[in-house]
Amino acid sequence: MILVTGATGFVGINLVQEFLALGEEVLALDLEGFPPELAFSTDEAKRVEFRAVDVRDRDALSQVFREHRISTVVHAAAVTVPYEEDEAKARLVMEVNAVGTLNMLEAARDGGVTRFVYVSSSGVYGSYGHGVVPVHESVPYAPMGLYVAAKIYSELMCRRFNEMGHFRVVVSRIGSPYGPWERPTHTRQAMSPLQRLMDMAMKGQEALIYGYDSVRDWTHVRDIARGVALLATIESTRLRHLVYNVSTGENVSAGAVAEAIAGAVPKFRYRFVEDPQEANVNMHLPNPRGPLDITRIKVDCDFKPVFDIRRGIADYARWYTEYETGRVSPGVRTVKEER
């Protein structure tokens, strides 16, 4: 059985769907249940169990491992807050994102787990590459803000537990995700620029965008889920590294993103502005990193991204239409089906 924390969040739901598509049994942990719009097939429903557990609660985590035979943990639970809210929510961020990881590592150790996959962030690289130079896993940490600091702290703990030999640890540093199931939740209030653009496109609102040439390694969340799932399920002997980038391996400009949305949603109206004060969507994000180097996961796991920006946005638009109707059909357009 595979345990997924943060299982009803943006990345978490896609991870659960990918594992189910691979035929795995999944124990989903989060504070809130799956959204009512998410429909599992009859077979999937038999293979997924939800438990309302807070990763800050050590006793509750221990109980979960006593009651289930868990072979693999994929730890994706995290609180994301805007950079300007770091100080106000410092304790929450560190307790969930850092101490929560320690709690999961200890519970996994005591529960006899064989593999622990930590979902980290490309944010640990800071602005390395300045949008141009590829970013390899060996690049030094460049912390910015408490969210990234907690990720780095968690990575260091994962490295130490791996050294102690309790189980195999793999750290996945994911690119900037977009796509299905990004929506406001108890742990995610700040939406990505791509989510805001898609929302405006679907509602027929005009987007005033700042940052035409700004680039980011925008990665369809189902590609991220497939990459992380490979790191969790592939033969351990094939994993030659502790840390793996999971991304498309390419940066995409804001202009290309807007064009892709206009192609998928013909009613989308947008224009780029030169004054950020005039904009209602700011694509000029901090830390303009270079594209993530994904050679490691390509070589060790045969990972190949499915979605370029046009195909990914088209898939996102189809999903968004179903989501707005209040029902996402079972197994709809899973990554497994897209291959």
C-alpha cells in the first residue's frame, strides 16, 4: 500500500489518481476529504481509503501505520502562503512543512516502510540560471522565504534518514505545476498565474498581463504526478541518486502561455501591459530560474514528459469545463491514457 500525504490538494489528487491508474492501493491522508466533484470508478473506490490526519499529530500518524501495511510513503503535504505572509504565518508553515516531514519520517521508520518519496520544490534553487541556464540537481541551495527554507530543512532530514539506512529516500524537486485540481483549499490560498488566467478565460474576463518575456518551467501536474510515481514504484536498484528534478525540462514564456490558452479557449481576451500596477495577472514571478535539468529521471526511470504547453493547456481547459459542471468523470484523461 502507498500512503500519500496532502492527498486532497493540488498535486496530491493527481498523485492519487496516477497510483490508482497504475493499479496500486492508496491510503490518502489530509485534513479534508476528496472534493465532491472527484468521481472514482468502482474499482478505484475499492483501492483508495481516506483518513483525516494532521501531519503535526505524531500519535495519529503512528496509529495509521499500526493499522495499515504501508510499503511506500509519498509525502506531499504542505502549506503554501504568499511570500508577503511569511512572518504572519511563520509558525504554521514551519510546523506543517518542516516538523510535519520529521513526524512522517519517524512514523515511516517505526512502521517498517521501505521507500519514502519527499515532494520538494524547484524553489530551493532560487534564481539560478536566470531563466536560461539549465538547473542540475547539484546546484547549491538558495533559500528565499520560509516555504523554501522548510523544504530545504525537510530535504536535509530526508538525506539523514537515508544515511541511517532505515529506508530508501528519494527527493523529487518538482517544476512549477499547473493543471487539474488547482483550487483554493485550507492549505493553498495563493493561486498560480496560470490558474488565474484559465479562470478568467473560462469566465470571459479580459486578462491584463504583466511580464510578456517572463519564463518559468511550467509543468502539467499530471507529468509531475507520473514522474513522482515512477520514483515511488520503480525498482530501487535503478535509482542511482537521492535527488531528482521532475519537470518538462523547458522554460515557457508568458507570451506562449497566453497564446496556448487563447488556442484552447477561443473567447479568451488578453493583452500585455507595461505597468504592473495596471495588470490583473502578474507573470513576472520572483526567482527566474533556468529550466530544470531532467537527465537523471530520464535515464534512471525512462521518464518522458507528455505535455508541452499547448497540449497541457488544452487538457487543462477540458478538465476545467468538467470541473465547473460539478462532476469530473472517473479516470478522465489520466496520464496513463495519454501515453
